[in-house]
Amino acid sequence: MMRHYSAIAWLAFGLLAALSVAAADCPKINVVTKMASAMKVYLEAQPLDRSSLKKGGALLSKDGKNLSVCLANADFGNEEMANSFVLPLKNKGEFILQVNFSNGSGPVTVGKYNPAAGYGKPFWVSAEIKVLVGEKGTIVMLGVGEGTAEIITMSVNNVCGRFHLQTKAGSPFSSEVAGEFNVKLERSRW
């Protein structure tokens, strides 16, 4: 009987140690180290100050299959940042960088995501930048096909990770985004 309790104690200790190592790997702040695109609308939206992030957040779909991590240089709510129909941008120079995680038919979970996996496939990631060009703004779909994005830890209230995504070499509309996030996680009503 004593050996059984000892094995359980060691298992619990191992799980706690693994969780604390993952939490220690989490970035301390939100940062966008690279954000560039050769797309015309992105160039028209310049200058975009990525050094002054004011807001970060994540919105998990009601079914848990899609996660939008957003970093912005203006103060918006999570649902506003993740909305693809009504953009909250009000001033030229504002942006929302959005990294979208999907795990096929399963829930989004900790792990490495790859844009080459393909839409609807397990561990797929995409990226877009919302900018104010024109009256209502636009979404610059980056068409990333290389790189990785990683969710290091994910709890009911928080998600953290890193990303470095780019278009394939030779793309006529080259794009690249990179950074780290440690943001509050909310669940969508949809």
C-alpha cells in the first residue's frame, strides 16, 4: 500500500514540475518583434508603431476549436479585436495583429502549430493584420506558409506563446510577423 501512495506522489510531483517549467517558459510581456508585408494596403497604412503595444488578448470559440490571439497598439476589448466583420480601428496608425490557431476537429491545445498544415487540419495557424485604410479599415491576410507558432501554456484564464510566421520564399507579396504573447483568455459566445 505504501508503494502505491509513493508512486502517486512522484507522479503528482512530476506533473507539477512539468507545469512550472512550462509556465517559466512563458514570455513576461507582449511584444511584436517583426511585422512587415509587401501588400499595398499594409504599405498605405504606414506608419504602424509596433513598439507601443497597449492591448493583448485571446478569444477562444465557444466550441474550443479556434483561438484568436490579438496584439494591438490601441485599447480594444478581446471581442472587438477578434471581430472580422466590424473593425474597432479609429485612427490612422492603429493596428491589430491577429494569430489564429486551429486544431482541426479537436480543441485548441498546447503545442506547435504550422501554417503549412493547411486550413482545417490539426495544428494549423494563420495570421492577419487589421489596419485603418479607407473609411472602415481592412484585414491584410498575410498568406503565411512557413514558420511556427507555439502555445506554451493555456489555462481557463490565460494563454502564452511565441510565433514567427512568413510567406514562402519568392512570394510576390512577402509578409512576416514574429513576437511573443502572454494574454488574458476569454471564451466567445459563438
